[in-house]
Amino acid sequence: MPVILCKVADWLHLRRTFLTLLVLAIGGGYLWVRFHEVEAERDRFSAWVGVACAAADARWLTPEVKGSKPGQLCAARIAALDREELDTASGSARALAQAMADHVSRTTSDSAAARDAASAAAAAAKRMEAANAHVTGTHVDGAWFGAVNDAAGLHAD
């Protein structure tokens, strides 16, 4: 085994310059490929930022504002739009909840009014039957006319 290792070491020693250049070329190629991948990712991000800022009606680069970092105003505008959307959605939810509560309240009061009207109509019908029972012959009195008015929903105030 030691003989083989000596031969390998001699072979590596003779080709050391070539192997060094080969390792450097592989490393340089790797760095070149990674650089272009990073550059492509930066270009995709730049395009996305342009679209997002344009949709928010803001600019990514703001040379007219001294001391501002790139994207600072755009990010603030997007955050403001997000807050506005959240406020609008919560306001809509509150308005819907209030409308539903009002609807339930009106339905409940309408049901109560309908129950009261039905019981009043039933009571008026009973009074009308009682007044009819007290009629003698073809003559009616004021109580009968009052019962008719109650049955018709006419009330004397």
C-alpha cells in the first residue's frame, strides 16, 4: 500500500499547478453562477416592488425626499392602505351586525304587535258575539255598535 500512496503523491506533485487551476476554475464558475442567480432574483424583486408600489400609487425610489431610504414611502403607503382596508372591513362588519340587530329588533317588535293585534281581534270578536247574544228582535243598542266598531278596528278616542 505505501508504494501506491507514493505514486499518487508523486502524480499529484507533478500536476499541482494544473489541479490548483482546476480548483480555482471550479470555484470561480460556482461564484459566477451564484452571482447571476442573485442578480436574477434582485431583478425579479425589483419588478415586483415596481408593481406593488405602482398599485399603491407610490414610488420605490424617492429622490425628492432627502434622508429617506429606498422603499420607505412605498412601504408606508402600502401599510396605510392595509390599515384602511382593515378599517373598512371592520366598519362593514359593524354596520352589518347593527343592521342584523335592528332587523331582529324590528321583527321582535312586529311579532309582539301582531300578537297584540290578534288577541285584540279575538277579544273584539268575542265582544261582538256577546253583543249579538243580547240583541232582542231587530233593535240594537250602543253596546252593539261599540262591538261592531271594535271588530272593525275602529276605536273611539
